[in-house]
Amino acid sequence: GAVVSQHPSRVICKSGTSVKIECRSLDFQATTMFWYRQFPKQSLMLMATSNEGSKATYEQGVEKDKFLINHASLTLSTLTVTSAHPEDSSFYICSASTVTVSYNEQFFGPGTRLTVL
Amino acid sequence: DQQVKQNSPSLSVQEGRISILNCDYTNSMFDYFLWYKKYPAEGPTFLISISSIKDKNEDGRFTVFLNKSAKHLSLHIVPSQPGDSAVYFCAAASIYNQGGKLIFGQGTELSVKP
């Protein structure tokens, strides 16, 4: 099956710093990538949808200036958490899709655990 | 507003028995439903899906049932194995909603005891 990787798998940073998380589709070209966050014992919440070469579409309540998403190529999307604060500590997961409207073809990465001190 | 709900946060089943995980939804525009399995500190893994034009889909030990009138779906695992112990998420999507983005339930933690 299609493989999606995320880097880093775990990051600890100080409050006020910025953290970049990479999501890569290793063996297919991802026209669409999705970014989710998950708090303990809670659902995966979609943060934004990004299509290669265009601006990301953010879900209601997600600050686009705080969570910067770049989808520069068909195999790489990045999420940058700017000026991170302890409340941003969470598990961030990306998924990649081969076509823009085929929801049954989303493949998930292993996730990134962000801890902000 | 939680459009997809899994009201049981946990379920414990004996090995060899049937596991039944339930999921309810409120949006009648959803036309595709998926079940994912997730281990701690890992991303979800796709298990099985069902289109709204069907009421049942089977894949090995996993069967998903869809009751559109009740806006309810369930995942049956028979027979349950200890390796099935994980968190199971149901998700729903609509072709009419932003290219089929997934809306997830809260998850049900399944524990299969030997």
C-alpha cells in the first residue's frame, strides 16, 4: 500500500519557538494532503486541506497565521506551528490522497507528537 | 456539533467472540463511511468502508453494516483476536463537502482478552 511518512515523530520545544513538521508520500504523488490534530482520548480533528501548488483551506477555528501549511510538491507538505504555546501540544497527523475527490484513498502518516514546554 | 459519534469509549471482548463497534451520524449528506484502526502514537490504518448505496460490506473477519434510516453503522469483528486490540474510529464523508474530507468519531478502544 501507499506509504506516508512524517518527520519528526516527536518534538519538544520551548514556548514561543516555531516547529516545522514534514509529511511525505513515499511511493505516490499526493495531489491533496490533510492535516489533523488529536488530543488524548479525542477524535482526529481536521485542521486544513492542502492541494499542491495552491493555498491551504483551513477549517473553522483554525488560525491560518499560526499553523502555516505549504504543499510545494506532489510528495511533500509541511505544517509549521508558529510561536508555539503549551496549548498547542498535541498529536499531529497528516494524510495524503492521490486525487482531490477520492476520500477512500487517504493514507495516514504515523503522526508527530509535539510537546511545548 | 459532533456529526459523527461513537458513544462507547471502550469495549472489552473475549478472544474468539464477536466485537461490535457502533457509530451514529447526524448529517444525511454523508455518502461514504470508513473504519480505521489506530495504535497509540501511530497514524490510523484503513480497515473497511461502505458506500451509502449498500447496507453491508464484508472483508474477511470484518463486516460493516449501514442503516441509513437510523443513521447508524456498525463494525463486526468475528472472531476477535488479541491483535485486534486498538482504538477504532469511524469516519464519514460526503462527495458534496469539500472533496470528501473525513469527519471522525471519537473512537472506541477495543480490548480483546485471551
